[in-house]
Amino acid sequence: MDPETPEHLLKTKRREPVTMLEAISEALFEEMIRDESVFLMGEDIGVYGGAFKVTRDFLTFFGENRVIDTPIAEGGFTGAAAGAAHMGLRPVVEIQFMDFISPAYDVITNYIATSNYRGAGPQPLVIRGPVGGGNRGGPFHSQNVEMAFFHTPGLKIVYPSTARDAKGLLKASIRDDNPVIFEEHKGLYRAPSLREVLPDEDYIVPLGEARIVREGTDITIVTYGAMVHKSVEAAEMMETEDGVSVEVVDLRTLLPLDEDAIVESVKKTNKLLVVHEDTRTGGIAGEIAIRVSEKAFEWLDGPILRVTAIDAPVPYSGSLEDYFLPQTDDVLKAARYLAAY
Amino acid sequence: MSEPTLGLERAGLQDLYRSLCLTRAAEERLELLQKQGHVTGGLYRSLGQEAGAVGAAYALRRRADGTGDMLCHTIRAAGALFLFGGELIDYFRQYMAKGTSPTRGREANVHWFDFEKGFVGPVSPLGTMIEIMAGMTLSFRVRGEDRIGIVFYGDGASSTGAWHEGLNFAAVQRCPMILIVENNQWAFSTPTSKNTRVSSFTEKGPGYGIGAEAVDGTDVLAVFDAVRRAALQVRSGGGTHMIELNYFRRKGHAQHDPQDYVDPAVIRAWEKKDPLDLYRSRLLRNEWASEDELVAIEEETFEECRVAAEAAIAEPYPEGAEAVSGVYTDVHTPHPWTRSSSPDPTLA
């Protein structure tokens, strides 16, 4: 007899709201049901169900050939995932905290990202895991890793900000024939404000398409991940307190970058603020600024500004981390500066 | 009295010699092509190591339909690549970086792939290939396919973290895989003694809970026998296994390396253990082949290489603008706007 679907994975079926973490679990579960070539590898994902319990009860349901607890060796099992992908499987690798992806940097950038170009065929695999600060995790449980990979042609990078997007983007990532780095902000995992009832259907959110979270006419904020919510908060304050209309664009996919959505919004508002939780130097704001300079220089009525984390390792103590991270008030101040410009 | 033939018929015994000759003739042809300016990038000889690749690959199931065993060769294991169906002309196309090569000029020399025929070319950080083969053979195990994998690498790659992580993963997951360490005693200019404290790489096997065996890499039949036995064990669920081939790199790391850090007397001593010479005299001594048959093999392989190389020379290099294609399966990589007929950054 087939095991029954675990109760906690039936919330959408029961039309109950789910957290972003539950949405991710549902995406993985449904994709593994849909396609038996999809399998999971990672540290403590089987018996324990993952450090954040994303794969709770998966081992019982799918068995140890499809939910593989690995040695603590991110390079080794990510490389093994690449080998399995060559043979027609579709691995989803969990990095317990994305800070620990660095041992796999070699195989991801040298092997996986170059595979299709080298004629070794596509690498349909997903490397996913928790990122981001605000949880007092310190230097090794808080990083954002997107820009370590943004410079590598051949990879896609996805970073959802809502439960709905997380589920649809993860499904799209698993079905994509290219390697995808999928970042999940741990501060959003169980955020009560993000609980929502998801469509009870097999939907995907296409990679490479930004979303207008909030329409506006005076300033564009381009952002992603947890900063979407702080940006929206600031935009609402601008609306009510300053009478300034702020458009917020959620990139959702960082690579490939939805340049058209950014340029279109800037051509409408003529002012651009980029907000990211990642550190400042070499952050995505730089790439966005040059693209706008190339494509929409004539439309700009002010400097392109950015609000980011400071250029430092992620500090542990609350007071330090709060200072390190970009806050709603920073977004507000930058938006007000632009509005007055 | 004849030596044991390990179950090989006369044709099989001569096949092995043919592969040895083909490997050497191909590399000697490359040296000529390099002098003529046809070779792009480095040229790496396997002089003295040919028997390791040939003996090992000959012991495996080679099929062209994606159901056979899987090979990951190295730059000094071209004989294995040829035995798995790698075409001689593709070998020359690759070395010449032709647009007609399997990688369309994107990758060098033996770094090419055919998953139906069952070979995966290496990437330059060779330790990575242990991880890749671990995953390939993991897929065989979880799907219950009767296939195994074999991965070649050098004594130098044995020092990498990727080697350790890949091997450890394979051992834990009981991946049906054979690791072949080509111990030619040199990693570029670094001797084995500066890569490891162990006197034999087989000492590393027990540290991972796997079996390991050393074999004379100049003896094609000894290698064939060792790999055949290992394959039998791995195929029947025995997990991962390691074989060390012992021989000597008689040329520099690549042609640009005069190898002046090696004692010439040592090289001369190893010349007496040339795998082709050794096997040739053995074939004659045991009457597994006649002098005429061997000469015919030598002439045929020479001629095959000449013809394939000439054909490859005549073929075109890729168009430069081809460089944008294939980064992704579905995302278009733009051409630089400065290369358009009327340069304009807003239109890129």
C-alpha cells in the first residue's frame, strides 16, 4: 500500500493558508509526485526532515532512493547531483544554510554552469536553501549568496518573496533544464503576514519575469526577497505621509534579469532606487544601474540610488545586525531624497 | 607453454595491441600536427601509460545505446576513449578546436562527451570527476540498472577535496564505481611524494571502507585482469573499488614542459618497460599473433590517424559569433552592441 500524503502537505488542498516554507514543501512534494526523476539530496533532509523541516516526512513517503541524507560535503554531493543530472535525473539539492554553498562553488561554476556550453548537455538541477539575515544567526547562518553566482553565465538565480511565488518559482525551477540557485529567505519562511491560500492547481511562475508589487508614478524601487516587504512598507508611508507614488518591482529572478520590467518602470517614474539585503559593493544595484544607464539614461530625472547592507560580514549581536541590515527607515530616507531631487 | 589468456581469444588479444598502437599513433600524429601549427593549446602525451587505459576499458561493457558502462577518461587515457567509441576524427577535431568538433570548439582535446556511447569527458579540475561519476553511478544503483562506472584521474587529483568528497559519497552510497588512479609519479613537476605521505594510493582505500589494488600499469593484460575482477565485484553490489596503475610519465606534463626536473636515467630505465614493446614481444612469444599481423596493425593504425587528421585539417573553425550560443538551453545571450552594424547601446 502506498503511504498516505502527510497531513501537513494537504493545506492547499483543504483551502487553508500556508506559509512560504509550507509552499516550498508543497512544491517539492508535488514535483516528486509528478515526475519520478526528481529526487532530493542534502544534509539531514531525510530522517530529520531538514534543518527547517522543509522535507518533513518525505523520507517515509518517497524512500531513501529519492530522499538522500548525505555526508557533510556540499561539494561532493552537489557534484554527485550533477552526475545524476547527466543520467536523466532531476536532483534538488538542499544546502542546509546557503552560507555553506562555498565548498560547492568549484563544481557549480566550473562544471555545472559550463556543462551545456561545453556540449556536455543540460544540467537540470536545483540548489536550494535558506539565506538572509535578521535571525541573529551570525556570520555563517545569515548570508545572501546571489552575487557569488550572478557573475557566472549558465546559472539561473531565483529569490522569491511570497508563498505563492515560492511555490510557482520552485516548480518552474525544477522543470527548467538549466541549473538554478534557489534562495529562500529564512525570515520569510514562517512569517505570519505571508500566509496565504494558494491556487489549488498545478501552477508555475515563469523564471525571468519580475512582478509589479505596487504600482506608482513618481519613484521606482527595484528589489527582491525580504526587502520587498520593507520597500512596500516604505512606499505606503510615502503615499500617506508625503503624497508620493512609489512603484515597487520585485525581481523574483535575478538571473536572467528582467531588464525590460526595470527599464519600463523607470521610463514611467524617471527615478530609481535599488534596495537589496545583500552587501553593497558588487551588489546587484550596480548591474541594474548600468543597464538603466545604457537603456534609459534620457529618462532619468535623478541619480540612481541604493539601499543595501553594509560591506561587512553579517554580525551576530542584535544591535549590530540591525545596523548592518537595510531597514524600512533607510528605504524611506532614500525615497524622500529622490522625491525631493 | 603459453601464458594464460584470461579468456581472451586471439582476436581479443590482438584488439588490445591495436588499441595500444592507435593511442600511440594518434599522439605521434598530434606531435606532427602541433609542429605544423594545427593544434590549439597544449598537447599531453601518455607515452608509457597506454596500457592502463586500454586494459581497463577493454574489461568493461562498451555499448552504443546508453545501456553500457560509463567511462570518465583523462588526457592520458585516450585509449579508453577510443575503445568506448570516441571517433578518431573527433579527437583530432577537438585538438584543432574545429567547429565540427563534438564541442564545436568550446572545449579542448579529450574533454568531450557521448552519454549513449558511455563516456563523459573530464573538466580540468580532475577531482571533480569523482563526484560526477559518483552521481552517475548513484543513478544506476537507484534505478536498478546493471551498469557500472569507471573514472580515471592522476596522482595529483588524489589530493583534492573534490576527490575526497566524491569518493566518500560514493563509498557511503555504495555506488557501483571503480576509481583508477593513474600514478605516473608526477603531477606536472610535483612528485608523488609531495602529494601524499602514503607509499601506495591503495592505502587510501581502507580509509573509505573500500577495496583497493595496485597493478603494473605497463602490463595491459594485468590491468585488464584487475579491472575485470573489480568490475565483477562492483557489478554484483560490492560498492566502490579503487585500482592504482603504476607506471611513469616519460614525457613532460605537456609538450611545453622539457621535464628537466626528472633524472634522465630514470626515464631511460622506464623506456625498457614500454607497454607496446612488452606486449608485442609477448604476443609473438605466445604465438597470439604473427609478425605480419602485428605489422599490419601498426600500419593500419598509422594510416587511420593520418587519414583522420588530414580530414580534420580541412574542416573549418567555428564562426566567432557562435560564441553566444548555448550558454543556456533557453535564454539568449546578446551580442555586444559594438558589433552591430549600427552601434547603439539602447538597442543591444
